[in-house]
Amino acid sequence: MAGRRDFFKSFAKPLRQTREESPLLVRPPYGSLESLFQSECPACESKACVTSCDEKIIFIADDGTPTLDFSKNGCTFCDDCAKACEADVLSLENEETSEYLNAIFTISLNACVAHHGVICNACKEPCIDNAILFNGMFNPVIDADKCTACGFCISRCPTQAISFDVFALQKASEKTDNETV
Ligand code: SF4
Ligand code: SF4
Ligand code: SF4
């Protein structure tokens, strides 16, 4: 099975390619195309995905589309937002994004105190995927092939050393056109 890093290389284009248009947003899981969020969500009156989320991490951005806020919680991939979305922007049929969010998480080697001799493993416990690898008690790094981008580690870091880059969801069949940018 292809690793997560390979998955995003084949499925997404990085933030820098669209920054001039509008900032990309981290989306709820179960999406298939960034263009669907933009075409369907602003006109969606119910915004049912927002109220469906027990973790309360789905918010509506200024452009009327849903995005995730990891400042308190993360995504449990519980299916509820996909079940609630009547426009099929989010759908359980989108298996490729049922376990991953469209973001790549990293730990800043400068900001993380465990990279400077301080014992801290605050990010390790919330990561149920064991995606944060420590060398003994130090030097944590995120294994991109294990990380689901759930976001639970973000709020636990006392020095805000964990951040993420966002990727636009797109079908593999559209990749060739967009990659020429
Ligand atoms: S319920 Fe579906 S269509 Fe409505 S805002 Fe949420 S994701 Fe978009
Ligand atoms: S899968 Fe569950 S926790 Fe994740 S955004 Fe959807 S409703 Fe919220
Ligand atoms: S390292 Fe990845 S999988 Fe682990 S808690 Fe952070 S975002 Fe979630």
C-alpha cells in the first residue's frame, strides 16, 4: 500500500501553487475535490457538517466553506460530518480521504524544546497513531506515513512547535494539468 506521503503526491497540489488565488483551507475528511467545497458549500443553508461534529472543530470560513480548527481538539474520523452533508461534498464513498486530512504536519526543530535538551513529550500521548517518533526522550519528528493530520497534537504543544501545510484535494486524473504550474 502506498505511504501517506506518496498518497498526497498523487492526489494533491501543494499550497504554494495556489497561494496567489486564495489561501487553501484544511477540510473535513471524506472530501474529494477542493473545487466542490468552493462550488457547493457557500450555497449550503444547513451547514450540517458544523453541528454534526462532536469535537466542535468544523467552522465556516469567510468564503462560506468549512474548515477545521485544531486549537482545542482534533478529528476522530467519526463519519458524522460525511453522514450529515446532503450535498455529497463529504461522502463516505470517498474512502481515500476517510482516514487523512489534507495537511502535512511537522515539528519545528527550533521551537520544539525537546530538540534543545528539555524533557517534553506532551505531543506523544494524544497521538494514537504513534506518528511522533522520539529518540529516547528527545528529538521528536512526525512520521508522514503514519500521521493522519488529525490535529490532536497541535493544542498540546506548550511552545506551538507543531504546524501544518495544506494541500488542495484533487482527483489523480486532474493532476497532470495542474502540475504544470
Ligand atoms: S454540509 Fe456539506 S455542503 Fe454544507 S457546508 Fe458542510 S460540507 Fe458543505
Ligand atoms: S469526522 Fe467527526 S470529528 Fe472529524 S471533522 Fe467530521 S464530524 Fe468532526
Ligand atoms: S502527529 Fe499526526 S496523527 Fe499524531 S496527533 Fe499529530 S496530527 Fe494526529
